[in-house]
Amino acid sequence: MSSNKQHFSASVIYLLLLLLSIATYQVAETMDKQISISIGVLIVAVIKAFLISEYFMQLKQVNGFWRWSVPIWLIILAIGLFMAFTF
Amino acid sequence: MNKKYPSGDLAVWIFIMAELLVFAIFFLAYAITRIDHVELFNTYQSTLDRTSALWNTLALISASYFMVRAVISIKVSQPEKAFKWALVALVMCMVFLTIKTLEFSHHISQGVTLSTNTFYMFYLSLSLFHYMHVWLGLIVLGVIARNIAKGRYSADKCTGAESGANYWHMVDLVWVILFPLVYIM
């Protein structure tokens, strides 16, 4: 990938991460605390963490075990948190 | 073409995975303990400064992005640009530490300790554990910036910078989960 493309994709991901963070905060500030909101916030957090691993840690460019190391960690954690919050 | 191993030193990746495992255990312990104390957790969660946490989130994400730019600049042989990006990443790291230190001092002035209640025990220990990682990140980013300034990295030889940047991304990634879990959910 050329450096210009890398700069561009990193910048797009950066803006997306900022927007998702601000949106999460806005939802928390304006809406009542409900389990559906908590699950929505968890899903957004998992998406943000996945974007960081894919584009900032560059796992997108890797094959095999390391490619899935962080996403598998994320999925297991998300399932655990989901179960704990919906129990 | 995809690579077999991620960028940076493999030993640092093993360290990162170990750290992620420890944080996951911490997060799950928090969530499982919350099951029996939902009201207590909701009540004391509302005493936390969510706005400061948002600014901290933006600071960490920005620092991560600036480190991505620094590493890319090293790889295209632009050390001056790389140094500037590493410096702004350092500033963002200091912004996080300043806000978090003020948050901790506010809690201490209110008499909050680890033994105040179960929520604060988790909140303080999780936050402090992450806070220590940010301090280590500050040192790592400082060393990277110094090495860039001294011309120790080149397009072919930047494993140290990549490893340090990956450590920093891990600190950011953990906060991205910690922020909603402790402050919002």
C-alpha cells in the first residue's frame, strides 16, 4: 500500500473513531440507562477496538494466528460482557 | 501481499496479548460482580465525570493516530515529519495523564478509596492499572521521539518504533472498552 493510501485510510479511521466516541457520549448523556442502550454502546466499543486492531495495529495485513489474535480476544470479551449485562 | 507476522517485535506482541488477557479478566470480573450489585454500580457510576472521560478518549485515539502517522513518515524517509507526529502524540498522552490525575485527585479529596464500596474498588483499580500503562506509554513515546531525532530509525530499520506504537495502540484499545464499560454501561 502506498504511503498516501495509508495516510488516507488512517485518517478516515481516525475520524470514524472520534465520531463513534462522541456519539457514544451523546447517547449516554441524552438517553435513560437501559439494557438495550448498554448493549448498543458495547457493540460500538467492539467496532472501535476492531478498527484500531485492523488499521492502527495493521493486523489487516497479516495472515494466520496473529491476524485473528486481537479480534478473537474481542469476541470472547464481548460475549462475556454481553452475558453479564443481560443475565 | 499479507505477512506472516505483525509489524514490530514479536516479543512485544506476546507482551501485548498477555496484557489484553489481564485486562479481559479485569473487565469480566467487573461485569460479573455488577450482576449482584446493579443498583450500587449504577448509583456510583453516575458520580463519575463522563465528560472528562470523553476528552480522555479523544486524546488517546488522537495519540494513536499520530503514532500511525509517525511510523508511516519513518517508512517513507521523512524523519522531520515523523518527529513532529511523535511529539504531538506525546502531548496527547500528557493531556490524558493531566485529566486523569485531576479526576483521581478529585476522588481522593472526596474521601473515595478502594474500600469505599465495590464499584469504587473496581473503578479505581481498573483506572489506576490503565493509568500506569499510560505512564509507561509516555516513556515509550518519548524514547521513540528521541530516537527519531537522533536518526536511529530508517525506512528499513524501524522495528523499535513499530513495537512502541503497537504498545500504545494496545493502551488505546483497552481504554476504548474501559470507557463505556465503567462510565456508561
